[in-house]
Amino acid sequence: MGKDNTKFLMQFAGFVMVLTVAIMVKEATSMSICNMDTNDMQKCRPAITGNDPPPPVNECCVVVRGANLECLCRFKFYLPILRIDPSKVVALVAKCGVTTVPRSCQGIFM
């Protein structure tokens, strides 16, 4: 029994090490764009893609409220390339309770 437990613990330790490295690599590959971490942006993807997107989750709205919207407006031309409908972005911002849109962004997605 002692050898079986030792083998299991060694395998478990190896698994934990691999998992830790994977998490570190994922975090290292994220970037910050307009006060938003690119990994955090994925929390909003379901709410801005597809024909009938679901409402945004709370974590998404936290990301949206912390974003620099004026900065994001500069990236509007990339939305169709990413298969994101600009009107859904406008709806997302509203659904997350953001009522103050920078003057330079008003009408930019319409």
C-alpha cells in the first residue's frame, strides 16, 4: 500500500505542476486593451455574438463598466472581422447600465 500511495502522490504532484504552468502561460498571454484584460473580454463574447445572444453575465458587466469606451471606439472597424455585430455592443453597454457614452463614441456604432 505504501508504494501505491507514493505513486499516486507523485502523479498528483506532476498534474498540479502542469496545471500551474498552464495557468501561468494563459495569464502571460493576456493583454490589456482600453483598461480591459483580453481574457476578461471573453466573459462578454456570448452577449455580443450569434443571432439571439443571452443577457450579459455580471462578470461581463464589471468588465464593461471598467473599460475605456473612448479608446474602444477606435477599434470599431475590427468588430465585423471578429464576427461581432456593432449594434450588439451598443446593446451590451446599455444592458450593463453604462449611461454615459463619451461624446466621441456617440453614434459611432450606428
